Amino acid sequence: MTPDVRGGGSVPGRDWDRAVGLVSSADEVALACHISPDADALGSMLALGMALRARGKRVTASFGERRFRVPRLLRFLPGQELLVEPGAYPPSPELMMTFDVPIADRLGVLAANAGKARELVVVDHHASNTGFGTLNLVDPGAAATAVLVEELLDRLGLPVDRDVATCLYAGLVTDTGSFRHSSTTPEAHAMAARLLATGLDPEEMARELWDRSPFGYLRVLGAALDRVELDRSTGQGLVWTFVTRADRAAYGLPYDELEGIIDVVRRTDEADVAVVLKEDDDGAWQVSTRSKGGVDVSRVCAALGGGGHAKAAGFTSHLPVEQTMASFRALL
Ligand SMILES: [Mn+2]
């Protein structure tokens, strides 16, 4: 195994060439990632944005939430000075690029801008990607969207400095579950080796991403674990719980601090499927689901209007908890 093995293998060479042509000839590039950005979405976007800016291009980056706010645990990522609120985003960009976005809906309010873009380059690794771009760089075999961005940077001849590498590594390390998921391939580790060689600090990043939270998180986690249920009626074993707005309000805990709860719940031996329902600030339920492999949760979530990967997916529900869980159980 050579250390230079790369991802993006299922994207045809002519598509890479077209992407290189589009990006090289553009003076201005508008970048967007999915709403409620995770480290792969935001990191991939900022990585390309910083590299293009260093090449002298005008870069705008955003995600389509009216209440525009970078999640606290991603604020350590470099390149955030590229971010603009969706209202300041080019209404009809010459060249727009999206990162980690499987369907146009996940662009939020920027879906309108994408619809008016002259060229729309979709960079993603979701198997469920609908191919909504004028050019789609989609490789479901890639461990992260960051893998595709690294390949694009290489083809563009743009250097990966420590800041760019930090953003790419954030995407790679989170989407592989800290190199624990089945996406932990020789290619993934080879990419990690290249990124680490720039001198980024993996210990500091791990602390930012997983190992810190306000004290209130422990109380809210406690409330979630206090009401956790193990349901064996579905055959696969289902473990689930929920967190209300009131739980968070008691400790002033922002919604985006709830990310890690599913990782505690999903460890249950007796369950193949884990679900955490999180009430957001608008009163909607954001439902995170995980599978150990017996169930393709992306299909269940897609049937409920969401999506994701076979072992990690989600959807939004406007129904009460019990009704949402009844629909979910019926689809298992
Ligand atoms: Mn991803």
C-alpha cells in the first residue's frame, strides 16, 4: 500500500477536468454547505475557500440558515472570515459550489441562489445524492466530502497548508468516527498522513470537536439518559430518547451542544438502531438515527423526508415525540 492512494475514484476524469476548468477560469466563486453544518460540510467548504483566496479569487462562503450561526464546536476552524450571511450571498452566482449537500433542500434559503447559478458544482459523498448540479463530483465510496476536496485541490495545483489541512482533517476525522467506521480505509489513513504532515494539531482538534462542553451539557445528558427506552418489539432492538427545549433552557444550553448524545445512546448492546430526538429553537424535532448495519437508516429517514448514510441519518419532525417514534418504528 502506497501512502499516496487517493479517493474520488468513482468520479470520471472528464468531470474532474471540467471542474478544474470552471474553477480556474472563474474570478469569483460562491461556496455553500448544508444547513446545520457538520465538520465535513463546513471544513470542506472553508478548505477550498482558503485555497482559492490564496490563488487570488474572490470567495464567498455560507449556509442557508436565516438564523446564521456557526456551531460552537466548529468555531476553531480557520477561514471563517470567508463566511457571509445568506442575505449577502450572490443572488445568481456565475459559479457556485456545494459541499456535503445530497439534495438541494439541504441548502436551505440558498437553494434559490443555486437555482439561479450559471454553473453549479456539487461536491459530495452521499449515496443518496440526487445530482442536482450542472456538474456533480459525487463519490459514495469517499469517506468524507473532504476527500473529494483534497483531490480537487491537487488537480487544481493548489497547496494544502496547515489551515487548509485543519479544515480537511476535521471532515475526515469526524466522518470516519475518529477512524472507527467502515469508511476507515487505507485511503483515509493515507490522507490523514498527508494532512498531519502539514503540522496541524490533532490533539487540540479532538478536544474542540469532542472533549469539551459547558457544565449544563452533563445535566441535559443526564435528563436524556433518565428517559432512555429500549424497545425490542421491532426485532432489531431500538434504543431511543429525546431532549426538549425546556431541558436546554434550564441550563442555557444551545441546540448544537446536543450532537454527542447519540454517541452515548448508540453504544447499547441490545439495540441495532439508536434514535435521539432533539427539539430545536423553533420547536421542531431534529431526529438523529444510527444503525450498526442491520438496518439502512438512510432509507427509513428518507421515507420520513430526511436522508443521510446507511449507518447515520436523520430527519425533521413536526409531530409530537410519540407519534414520530410510531412512524419510525412502523418503517423499521
Ligand atoms: Mn460528510
